[in-house]
Amino acid sequence: MALLLAAIADFLDPTQGPDQSGRFQTSPSFFVVLFGIGAVIAVVGHLTRARPLIAAGIILIFLATFLIPIYLHATH
């Protein structure tokens, strides 16, 4: 078990990861905030059983995690 934890610790060390490269230099804070807002809206929609709120939350999460990053990467 100790050997397994030592092996996993190598992967969790932030100094051992790859260096950031490429042209995608957008701050992730916008995406995290958009994802959080979408999650809150979706949860409120589930609590109130309002399907438009659920759909809006899911759409915001999809935008934050997939469509906007793809768009920004393609246009830069």
C-alpha cells in the first residue's frame, strides 16, 4: 500500500507536471465562474422543478466546459 501511495504522490506533485505551452493563454477564472453560475441555476431549477432553469443551467455548464474554450482556441 505504501508503494502505491508513493507512486501516486509522484503524479500529484505540481512541480512534476508538464510546462504550459501553446497559444491558448486565456485565464480559467471566467470558465470556473460561468460553470459555478450554471451549477447554481441548475440546482435551483431542480429544487423548484422549473425545467427552463434546469435547461439554462445545463447550457451554461456546457458553454463553460466545451463551446467557449473551443471557440477561443479556434479564433486565436
